[in-house]
Amino acid sequence: MSKRILIAGLGLIGGSLALNITEHSNHHVIGYDVDRTSLAYARDKKIVHEVSANFEEVLLTVDFCILAAPVSKTVALLERIQTVSFEKPIIITDVSSVKSNVMAVAESMESDHVTFIGGHPMAGSHKKGIEAAKAHLFENAIYILTPTKKATDQSIADLTAILSSTKSKFITLNSLEHDEMTSVISHFPHLIASSLVHQAKSWQTKHDKIPSLAAGGFRDITRIASSDPTMWQDIFFQNKAVLSGLLEDWISEMTELKGLLDGDDKISMYHYLEQAREYRDGLDRTQRGAIPSFYDIFVDIFDQPGAILKVVELLASQEINIKNIEILEIRDGITGALRLSLMTKDDQLASHRLLIKNGYESMLE
């Protein structure tokens, strides 16, 4: 049965949800945003079926509402929703990456017609805005739901039904569990990445060639520091209590590591690094979480046009599917390396044999 769905906030996440539902269902999608340019783009590109500039008015006409604004703006929208007199049932959700403040307002809603179920699709892009919207953005991504006390099993099933075309993996947490866990694996790493960039910038006053050396591991570990600072400022302050505690833990752990170095405790340092490696590698292999289980192979290639294409075509000729390609240690005029991620051990071994047979230097991870 076709439902009317309002998506309030047409950025990357809201636009991608709108595009997915529009393309893969018979539901009627309405877009709302304070930015008239985003509304016009969504309408012209058929990302939504119609647009509205009046939030409260259109809210009364829909069956579902997805709040896809930044966290602080979502809280403000929820406060506006509390002033609306609903005459029929509506399920409201959000996409906020911090839940406690959102859920506190949601739990205080008095209308018997309103059911709120918090949501957080753990997917994104290095791009932002509705122009970057992709219908497949959420495929195989973890999608966390944080229901209010009033939410029933049926209302949760109704929400996941309209989101089923995203092909996300839905799990249910309470708001505290969500905020603590996402802080550990998402918010806190962003703080650390930003601090590493600031450290490099500070040391550049002493060593002006640091930018020339900042590749490889530094590039990988600090990539997320290039994300939208406005969005992350909002996330950090909405979740500041949890992040402050994590920073205390981090400072304590760094003090202990400094003690290992200053005390020449090589044995403890080895065990520390070994335990970290084992846990990180286990995240890939257990198939329990958001990090997919891949089997990697490293291939040396020359820095020349078409070098990557030749490797890809060679594996494609044997119907071996490459899930991810990463370029490592490429410098002008010399050999570099590709990291190819494959889905099965059999594909990894077959690729290794094929590449060796065709004259490539290849190594398994």
C-alpha cells in the first residue's frame, strides 16, 4: 500500500533516502528543506515527487516523516512537531548520529498519534549535499534503530518496511548504547584524525618538508579529517559528555604508552601492538559488523598509463570479482603497489596464481 513520506532535510543522507524510496517503491515522497535551491534540485531531478516549504502544513498530510537535518536542527524540528495537532497516526524517525538529545525530546511527545523511532544509517560519502545523493548509498550498511518506549513491534516493522529498499542491515539499540559505541568507532576517531593533522601542521614550522612526506599511513589515518567541519562540530557538542570521557581514557592510555617508551619496555610494547593487530584483523574476519570480511592481495605495478587496467582485466577474464582497490606507495617513475580486496579465499588464491603466471609480483595478506 502506497504511503506518503516526508523527508525533512535534503542533504546527502536525506536526498539519498528520497532517491532510493522514489526509485524502488510506489510510495509518494515529499521533500522539505529551508534551502530553496535544494528543493528545486530535488524536484527537477525527480528525487522526490513534490516539494514543500511549509514543514508543519505538509506534516499533517503524511504517514511517515524522516528528519534528515543536522543533530541540533533535528532537535529543533522535534520541538516544532510538539506544537502540531495531529488528527491521524504518523511515524517519525531521524538519521542523527547522536541519539541521546534527540530521544530525550522524542520521549516527551504527548500526542497519541505520534510514534517516534530514532534512526541512524551508518553510511556517508566524501561529498556532501543533495547533488551527491545516491540511491545505493545504504546498501549493506548498518542502520541503527532506537525506538521510544511508545514504539510497538508493529510500528518498527512498518518503518523498516518503507526503508527495506535501502538493503540496510537493521539493528536496535538504546540511545546510550548507540552514543557510546558510535563515539568509540566513529566520533572519537574523527577527533584523533583532526588532532594528528594539527600535530603535523605544528611540526611543519620546524620541518618544512613534512607535506612532501605525508603519504601512506598518514593519509589513510587522517582521511576523515577532511569531512565537513560544520557537521562534525555539531556532532561533537551534541555528544560531548561521552567524547570527554573517551578523551580522558585516551590521555591515560597515551601516558602508559609514553611510559613504555621512556622505560625501554620493549616486551610490553610488542604485546600491545600484537593485541591491537589481532583485534583489528578479527574485525575483518568475524563478519559480525560493518567492516566487511575481505581477502587481500598485494600486486606490484609500474607507474605507467593502463597499469591498473591490465590487472583488472586479467582478473576479470577469469570472472574474479574485485570488491575494492587501493593504490599504495605510488611515486613518479617507479613501481607501486595495489591492494585488491576479494570476497573469498578461493578468489584470493586464484588471483595470486594468475598474477604470478603473468609476470606480476604478488603477495597474500
